[in-house]
Amino acid sequence: MGTNSGVQMKIAIVGGGPAGLMAAEAASAAGAQVDLYDAMASVGRKFLLAGKGGLNLTHSEPSEKFLSRYGSRRVQIEPLLASFGPDALRTWARGLGINTFVGSSGRVFPKDLKAAPLLRAWLRRLRQAGVRFHMRHRWSGWNEQGALRFATPEEDLSVQADAVVLALGGGSWPKLGSDGGWVPLLAERGIHIAPLQSANCGFDVGWSEHFRTKFAGHPVKSVAIVMRNDTGAESWHPGEFVITETGVEGGVMYAVSASLRDEILARGVATLRLDLTPDRDVPRLTHDLSRPRGKRTMATHLQRQAHIEGVKAGLLREVVSKEDFADPARLAAAIKALPLRLIAPRPLEEAISTAGGVTFEALNARLMIRALPGIFCAGEMLDWEAPTGGYLLTACFATGRAAGDGAVAWLKESGRREA
């Protein structure tokens, strides 16, 4: 691949999510002719779904804490965010006429909370810049001449491009286009791909029939998850989650899902500790629960002395033995560190996002595949993960921009060599 000096660069973007659209913007701004291909009938479907309850674009927390959200891949994500991070993203949105605000949680949202106006303004600007969109084009690899192959409702096509950015998403929400179908296409080229796994996902617990029937769908609020790492250090994660038919999902569960998933993978099960009363310590709880209950039922006693009722009381009875209920000290200890045994993460197609993908070791600093010169990767198909809270979208935008800029830079260097 390459281009001669004076000839307009032709760059193909495969995938119309935030990473692909940002790659298209970066490449077209540099003067390339950009053609974007997507398997769906319209672009940005998962982006629109993410904004259904309020589009969380990014987060306002300090840089060090923000970067820590990317775990073991921080070292690879950090330089990308240095070029296009949370502040740059908010400035970019403002350029589309979308002002943002910081919510009480520190999360950043468009003022109207909606994804559709931003996407419409963005697509309008991309079309005005000359980006051409090709819908219902499903990428199916390369032909013998190295051209991209696409399956369309009418025919199979071959497309030649000077450089390519693949932004095909992970494997979550396959109905919206991210089905992981690209994995074998790259794997057969010898590209190292970490197995796709559920991220920001729920977990199976195996409730009793009584608990499942009574509490499925109920939120568990004002709690904290206490996690312990390999060194024995504890971390405290306040929030809420939801009881499901099979287990737990949502809220604070997403914040710790990577650790729990990895523990299940390594040990077969994971046990988290649930603090049902974050505002009270064990001595106070023990004192309150030790008060005589007289003729009151245990349910009434728990409600009066510990504010434990409803689904929280149900969780206690699901896990704690009758003997522990009779001992105020043991009951208080259980309320502050209720062991919840998780047996499996929910399937990938139910997850909010994906872990695994093309490893950074297979890429250079510009996100070009080392073994396939001229082929760049961006977004969720890369091997990184982050919790919800704006971190996922921010890194998708940043990697897309890096890949688009990288494709242009590589072509210009190639052109100089050929001139």
C-alpha cells in the first residue's frame, strides 16, 4: 500500500461507531478521500443505544484517577488520551453545537442528555467534508490482490484503498453490529487476538426459587462492594445494583466486573463481600442488634435497629444461617461483609462492552498492525477495557482519532519515499 505525491489519499474506514467516525474525521481533515463502510443500515447504533438513558460522553475526574480506569492497558491508552482526552472531547462536541455539563457524579453529558442530536450534527459535518458512507456492506476479508471484500444485499464487492482503518467493535450487542465476526479474518493472518470476554457485565449467582421469584428486578441501593486484591489490600466501591433472574447486574457491579470475571476464570467462582449498611460500622451494628426485641419478629427487629428490610433482608436470609441470625455479633459481621458467590459472568452478547481483542503488542504506536502495513485498528476491537462512566467512549474516540491520523501520516511518509 502507499500513495504517490500529489495524488489524493484513499482511506477506507470499516465500522461506523464512534471510533470509525472519528477516524474518518481525522483522515478527511488531513485531505484524504474517505469511504466508510458498515454492515448495518445506519451508523452509530450502539452509540445511540448508549445515549438512551443519557449520553455519558466522558468524565471530569482528575487525570491520574481517570487513567487508572484502564488498568493494565493504561500505558497504551495514556498517550492516546494525551492527544485527545476528556477536555478535547468536550471542546470537539462544542464545535458541533453540543454543549456539555458535569453531573453530580462527575460524569459529563450533553446538556439535552441525548445522543441523536450529536450524531446528526457529526454526520452532517462529515458529509460536508466529503466522507462517503456505504451502508449494508459487511466486511469479509481480503481478496488475492489485497483488496477489501464486502458482501452487500445486491452483490459482493472488492474495494482498493491506500490505507484501511478497522473499527469493528467488540462482541457485545451483536444485533447492533458488533458481533466479533472480524476475529477469524485477522486470526488467519496470524494477528494476535486476546479472546473476547464480557466486560461491564452481570453475573450468575444461582438464587433459590423463593428469592428469585420475590426479588428479581429489585434494585439494591446504598450498598458497597468490598474487594480484596492479591496483596490483601481492600478497596471499597459504593453504589447500587439490580437483582436479576439469574444473579446480579448494573451499577457498582460493572465497576468491579473485570476483577470478578478474571477471578472466576482463574478459580471457577468469585466471592464478593457486600456491605449492606455503609453508614454504620460493626460495633454500632452489634450494639443496635443486641437490643432486646421482645415479641417483635426478626424482620421488624432488623428494620428498626439496622434499617435492613425488603431485598436487603432477603439477601441476608438467602446467605446467612439461622444460627448467625441468633448471634448479634455474627449477624452484624454478615451485614457488613455479606459473601455473595458468583459462578459465571453473563454471556458476551449481554455485556455492555468487550474485553480482549487485537493486542497492542501486534500494533505500532500509530495503531497500525505490524504484520499488515497500511491496516490500522481502533476502538473496542483493541485489547483494552474500562468501566462505564464515560471511559469507554473517551478511549474509542481517542483511538479512532489516532488511527485516522496514523493512516494519513503513514501514507505521507510512503508518498515521500516513492516520490
